[in-house]
Amino acid sequence: MKTEAKILHGDCLVEMQNIANNSIDLCVTSPPYDNLRTYNGNLEWCFDSIAKQIVRIIADGGVIVWVVGDATINGSETGSSFKQALRFMELGLNLHDTMIWKKQTFTDTGSLKSRYGNVFEYMFVFSKGKPKTFNPIKDRPNKKFGQKIGGSVTLSNGSKKPVTTAGQKIKEYGQRFNVWEIKTNAGQKEHFHPASFPLVLAKDHIESWSNKGDVVIDPFMGSGTTCIACVNTGRNFIGIEIDKDYFNIAQTRINGDNGEAYHGIGGGDD
């Protein structure tokens, strides 16, 4: 199946206005939040206006994966992530799942003298109505692999009945939970951006919430990680990046000049 990856250099608030209503199947992105990174000095963005545009272009049954965290200022976490989640709900989306990206080590800035080290970010999964696609990843090893399923469930009246799968053998791998332990890009060759998320994180969300041939957008494309995951899994992609340096890096990576993507972009704009 031939797919297209279109990347745009510009302001996502402006560029998304050219995208038709209800035309995007999935958005996977990590917006700049709480000035935790410099992003070459490009930090000006309006969450509310951008959120409205994303909601407009997402198709019925489509999903938004919003990867965010909070800064600690004057001894208090900002809570920006929760405010954004609540605003998406006010705009008519369902908070389908609050997922956690658990990192391998402490990567945040701040003092360990007064709090425990932060090793996670939120991955809010919003949906426009009921998600039309869910392809669960089943790679969680089952400790009781090969044994027969037993047990019962308690009904509202206090009585019990056997679980519906009673007697079946437990499979080797079960469905993944909503806390994903994935290493950061620190020290890896794809770490071209001060806050890039791992390629496998983008890939796993893309495969979970979309099908081959679907259209995925990342309005904060950065160095192009989401696009590469789309190219390598047969999804169409639209990426928008305001910073010229990161756009150029993304273009190089997506064109496959360093072997990360198996074919180049099918569209583009500068």
C-alpha cells in the first residue's frame, strides 16, 4: 500500500486551517509545555486555539494522543497537563484513557532534596466519540502461562459466577496495561531534539489507534519521529513544524538519508 508523508514548515495554527473537517484519523504529538525546553527559542503557542483546530479536523471515532508533563515552579507543579485534558473534554472529546509513559530514570530538572524524582509523563488518549480503532498490543508475559483460567466474579447482588473464560488455557502473552515502560532517547542517535519521544512510543500508539492507510497528524512534529513511525507502519502522515532547524532534521530523517525510514516523503512544503 502506497502512503504519503507530507511535512509543512510553518505555524500549526495557520497550517491546520487548510485541513478539512473530520479528515484526520489520529493525532500523536507532544506539545511544548511549561517552558521546560528552549526549542531554539520558539515557545510561543496558544493551546486553546490549537486544541480547537485539532478537535475540528479529527474524524468521528478518531483519537488524539497528547503526551505532556508539568514543570515545578515555586515548589508547585503547574497542573497544565490536567488543565489541557479538561479543556479537551470541554471541547467535546472523551478522555478515553489516562496512560503513563514510565521512563527508565530520572530525567527532569529540579531538586531531589524536597521531592521524589519524576520518571513519567502523561499520555492522555482523547477520542471523538467511541474510538473506531483499537489494536491492542499483546506483549505482556503471563506468569501463569499454560495453566487453566479459574476464578469467579461477584455480581451486584453478592452472588458469584465463573469468569467467562474459565477452563481456557492462559496464553503466553496478555494485553499490555496502560503504563508503558519505554526508554528515553538520551544518548541515542535519534536524539535530535531536546524533548523528542522514542520512536517505539510513537509506533505503539499509531498501531494501537489506527490502521494502515489511515491519516495521522503531528502538529508539533519536531525532528519527525511520529512521521517515521507512520512511514514504517503504512500510515499517511501530515507533520507541521515551526522551527526551521528541526524541520530540516525531520526532512533528512524522513527521506531515509540515515536509514531510519524505508522510503522518502511523498509531499512537502517549505
